[in-house]
Amino acid sequence: MELISGAGLVVKLVLLILVGFSLLSWAIIFLKFRVIYSAIGDSNRFQQFFWNKRRLDAIGQKLRDFPHAPTAALFRDGYQELIRHQRENGGDEPGLFNMETGQTENIARALRRATNQEIQRLERYLPFLATTGSTAPFIGLFGTVWGIMDSFQGIGKTGSASLAVVAPGISEALVATAIGLVAAIPAVVAYNHFISKVNVLSGEMDSFSQEFLNIVGRMLRRS
């Protein structure tokens, strides 16, 4: 704190910006930790429930039990599209379907749309972590360079280049680089971790979409 209080106005402004970046980054880290791990937990439970049931209508009635599961959102959109085609074809029984093969493309589009929406939801605010990780060290470096420039100006005015004159100004300037790294390192680690988890969920959604379309295809062959 003594180093910060003795820094120049520009360095203090840089430090304030970096502290803001750091606080926002940590807020996003805690938020995304809750969102992504809730999605993983609910998705695992939903897939177990899905494969234990035989009727799609019974699964559709329990979707509220899995509010954070991306695969549940895919099932909801795909099932709603399936029900719409069922009603258009005059079907009455919710577990059986009579559709033309070409209409499964509409279900596939609904699943792709739902997948994109879920990925966007899971990746929301993550670009800010990447931005913090890539820019915070440079912002800190700018503060350091500016502080060193001030130190050399002080040397020029006093005409003394002794360590006692140079060291305090340089140490104050280096604080900006240190704070920049403190803001950037957790952001980069968290971003890479969350992106890897989102990629796993994305793969699960792609697999689930394909399995759902296979189930619809088997229904078509039986009808």
C-alpha cells in the first residue's frame, strides 16, 4: 500500500483499471463455476433418466427436474418439434408418431438451434476472462513504463542517479506489472478450464442430438 500511495497519477489510474478487471474476472469465475457445474450435474442426471424411460412423453413431463441440463433443453426443443408434426399429421397418441422422413430435418434443425443457444449460454462472459488474460499484463506494463519514465525525469531534475534516488520510483512502477499478472493469471486459468468443460458438454449435446434423431428414425420405420 505504501508503494501504491507513492505512485504517480497515471500509475494509480492503471492500478485502478487492473483492480476493476480483477474484481470482474473473479465475479465471472464464481458465476461460471456455478453455471457450468450445475449444467454438468443436471446433464448427467437427465441422461440417466432419459435412457431409463421408454416413452418420450413421460420424459417430457419431468423436464422441470433438470433446469440446468443442456441436453434437457435439446430434448425439449426436439420433442416440441416432434409433437407439432404429430398434430399436423392428425396423431392422437403422444408416444407414437407418423411422419414423413423429410420432416426429421426440422427436428434436426431444432436440435442444432438449441445446441447453439446452450453453448452461447455456457460461454457467456467467458470472452471477458480471455480479454483480461491477454490485456492485463500489457496494461500493467504500460503503468510500469510510465512510472520508470517519471523516475528518470526525477533523476534528471535532481541530477543524482544513486540507488536511493532510483530504487523507490522503479519499485513503485513495477507494482503495476505485478498487479497486471495477478489479474491475468487466474483469468487465463479459469478461461481454459471453463472452455474445456464447455467443449465436453458440446460433445455430449452432439451425441445426444444424434441419439434422439436415431430414436425418431426407429419410430418412423415402425410406423
